[in-house]
Amino acid sequence: MTRTADPVVENPSAPTHDSTRTVHPWSWWGWAAGCGIAISLTNNPLLVVLITATVTLVVTLRRTDEPWARSAGVYASMALTVVVIRVFFQVLIGGDGTGTVLFRLPEVALPDWAAGIRLGGPVTAEGLAATGYDALRLAGMLICFGAANSLANPRRVLKSVPAALHDVSVAIVIALAVFPQLIASVQRVRRARRLRGDTRKGMRALVAVLVPVLEDSVETSMSLARGMESRGYGRTRNDRQVRPGTRILLVLSVMGLTLGCYGILANPTGSFSADPSTCAPGSLCSWFLADRMGQHIGIVLIVVGVIGSIIGLRTSGRRLGVSRYRPDPWTWQATASCLCGAVAMIAMIWLSQANPKAITVPTSPVVWPSLEPAMLIVVVAAALPGVLTPAPQRSASADPEQAASWKPRKDQVSES
């Protein structure tokens, strides 16, 4: 009796390139940047929590099973750590003690050279509220950054960068990919320790995990360097195809963008007029923003800077021949994701002009923050990518333990 097998078939649950393709990675960065800017423009804790929860929901619905997509929890832990540290130092060091005193800590007398620093003493509600609002805002921005890292594949981001920024993008994307790769390495080492029955804890367990992770990082770096060298990475450079004035155009465009942003954002609470609290009469700031000219000039400088940057990047990109294998298409879902982030940001800017008291909650005295119906525009815009974008196909084969347990069906093996 001989045993024969049918032709080898692929794991039916293994994802293919087309089935796991999501929207363009830069669209997730645009959406996350818009949500992060919207959070940075307010200290209303209720609104910050709503936007952060919405971003977390979108990440839960649209992230894949790749190792780099599992870093959202780590960024959430970092955000929580930021809040705890800020509040702890506010309680420990505190402020001037003015306001509603909640409780008192034993105060430590400091020498004269440390005048102005108080260790211990009364803890006020105003100080805790101001610190908590700022810490919560920073935590929300961290979660938005983590959302972009969890949703956008860093390798696909590298493929989509313009050729003019290719050298810089290589360094940036590799740096951004270090953290998810370390998480994947730690997960592999911990899985291997469980399979070997290693039950060590404490410092011995830390050494048992740290050394293999460092070895894996070095091997990954060397493999990346060998792959880039063998594929002739950067060998198609030809600076003679770039016009002489391209670098000057890029520098002037960046300067125009910087001055334009300053002209618009130097006075966020008013409309096209100088703010005496930030621009003293007779100063350069007051002259630049006088008679509503500052923000008008800023808008013109931004438009000219964007046009000059696009022309300069396209021209300087000719020096390097870059080929892309299966480039990611820019679909309408990607455009919708970017527009959702832009709508959230623009709606928050409009709210800061229309109802600044709802966006900026006072902390002295402490009042209960309020939510306006118009704030739903920001929350809904941040949540729409979770509905408009296609759901990624989550496969059990993405987990090595589950992939190893796959076996052919009985009808794939016959006896004769």
C-alpha cells in the first residue's frame, strides 16, 4: 500500500497581496495629523476624550494583524504614563498655592538658591485641573501618532515618498519602524520562551528577553543593509539632471511657508488683527499684523510656498531614479480619509473663533466643561474613516502559532 498526496495547495486562509491591501498609508497619516491638530487646539477634557476614543475605535476597526499594527496598546500606555507623571509632579512640586486647596502635603524647606521652587505644600484644584487638561491633550496627540503608526504600513509609506525626499524618508521610516520591530521581536522571544517552558521572572527573565531582542535587531539591520546594497540602493543618482536654482527655490519656499504659518497662527484668538497681549505696540509683530495685513500676507506666502515646494520637489526628484513595485493606488477612500482629518481640524479652528469659551475651558476658577452640538462635527469627521475605508482581512495565519497548526484536510490525502 502506497500513500500519495494531492498537489501541494496554499493555505486557504493565507492572505494575498490584494486581499490585505488597505487604503493608501499617507491617507492615515493625513487623518491622524488632522485629529492631532484638532486635539492640540482645545483643552476641553470631554472633547479630547471623545476624539481620542473615536481615533481608538477607528484603529480597532481598521488595523491589520501585522506585528507593527499591534503597537497601539504601547502608545496608549505611554499616553497614560504621561498623564500620571504630569499629575504626580504637579502634586509634588505644585504651584504658588493660590486657589481652592484640596489637601496639604508635608512641605520640605529648600535653600535660598532654590527660591521659587516648592516641594510639597498645598495642592489646589486649579493647579490639578490645568495640569490634567494639558496632560490629557498631550496624551491624545500621542494616541493619534500611535494610530498613524498602527494603521500605515511603514514599508508602504517608504514606497510612496517622492524621489526628492528619498534619502530623508529612508532614515525617517527606518526610525519609525524601529519601535514596531522591537515589539515584534519581544513577542517572538516571549513565544519561544513559553514553548521551551521557561518560567523565569524578574531580572533573569529581563536578561533572557533583552539579549535575544538585541541580537534580532542587529541581524535585522544587517539584513536590511545587505538587501539595500545588493539591489543597488541609490546607485541611480545623477545630480546633473537637477537645475542649479532648485535648492534655492526649495529654501525660499520653506521660508515662505514658515513666515506664512507665523502670520496666520500668531494671533489664533482674533480675526486678522494684532493681539496686544502677544504683540506689543511698536514691535515687529505689531507691524506685521497691523491692519489685517499679517494674515493676508501669510495666506499668500503659504500658497506661494506650497507651489514652489511642489515644483522644487519634482525637479530635484530627477536626480534619483526610483522604481516602485506594485505602487499603492490613491483611491477615493484615501481622499475621504484625508478630508475627514482636514474637516476635523477646520471645524476646531472655526469653533475656536465662534465659541472660544467652549474650546478653552478656564481653570481659575474650575468650572465643569461643556459640550456644544457643533463639536459633533469634529467627532463625526474623525470617526468616518472607520466606515468609509474597507475592512482589512484578518487571517489566522498572521499568527505564527496558529499558522503552524494548519494541516491539510483529509480529502487532500488519498490512499491507494
